[in-house]
Amino acid sequence: MLESIRDVYQATPWLENLPSQWDLLKKVGTPIECKKDTMIFEQDDKADFLYLIASGRVCLYASTPSGEEKAIAFIGKNGLIGEYDPLSNLPHTTSAITVSKTLLYRTSVSQFRELLKENFHLVEQLLHFESRKYRLLCAQALQLSYSKAPHRICATLIQLALNYGSPLEQGQIKITTTFTHQEVANLVGTTRITVINTLKWLERHHILVKQDKYYVITDLDRLEALVQDDTWKLTKHAEA
């Protein structure tokens, strides 16, 4: 079931367990253990270092002058953060904060440049990683421009299923990671209340169910159909 829709939702904001190998960064980098909610760097900070994520997860987000936040991506194992700004001698475009216990390897810009000069396979890996981010930003731009908030929330649930889905009986899929309503709201560019109302609607219509602290998608086909249905609105459907 998941394989049949994987290509459609491949531009996922969850970039984790990546196939890239960055052993050279571990050799020259400084290991840093971080607790959850540790700020790695902030938007507009001087970019002197980049970071390899050995374990855990980091949220990249951008902020407006008034303090509103938009999550860009969640980067996990074998992902890089802060790698694009230093190479252009620019300050950080985003902020980065851990969303779980995380092990990082910090590398200076000068060290990274030398490694890229001497190891072409690292250049290839970097280009592949930046390509995934570019595709992600393009997908987010299209969603924010042309999709309504409930549709974006449903698409996010499918992306979570692709990355953290565990098949159950009768075609159900358990999302084996937790997330807050505010995290989803920041990611799709809507309010926490809209996220809550959308999830409740999906539960009332037997498309989603919550078991303990995890969500289970009970009907993936219907969830995907909602994403594609331009006429769907929460207020237009009677409660089940």
C-alpha cells in the first residue's frame, strides 16, 4: 500500500536514516550530545560550523520578525544541518533545534571545504542531499500556494506513514513516532486549532484513530483521496 504512493509523497520534510556516509566528518568533527529542545544555531547567526546528525532529530525552521515560526524540515540520522550557508559566507537562513536526544558532529567550514576538495564522493552526497531539500521546498511552496490547510495536514499524515509507518492488520498503518499539534501546524503553515479539528474529523470518519500516544491510519485510500479532493472542506461534511 505505502509503496504505491511513495513516489507522490517522496518530497517529505522528514529526512532521516539517509544512505549517505559521512565517516570523514566524524573523524575531523567534534562530537556533541544534546538534550531535547537544545538550540544548535539561530537564524541570522554567523555560520562558522556545520553539523552531522549521528542520531536523533533536529527541526529546521524560519521565523518572521514578529516571532511566527514555519518548520522547514526534520533532519535525522546521516543528515547535515547548517551546511549551505557557510559555503556562501552567509549567516544562517534558519534556526535549528533538537526535537529528541541527539548526537552531532560539529565541523568547521574550513575543514569541510578541504574534505570536499579531496573527496569527490562527499561532493556527490552533498549535491544529492541539497537536491532533496530543494524538492522539499518546491513541494511546500506548491502546497502553501494551492492546497487548503486540511489537505496539507492529510498529506503530512501520509508522509509520516511513509517514514514511520508500521503495517497492522486489515491494511491499517501505525505511525510509530509522536508529534504535537503545534509541530504539524508550524510545518504546514496553519493554526493548532485547525490541526486539532482536522484530526478529530478524521477520527470521527474512521480514517484515523489514536491508540495511546500514537496515531493509526485505518483507511489510507480514503486519506489519499481527501488530499486529491479540491472540494473537500471540514464544514461541508456531516459528522459520522
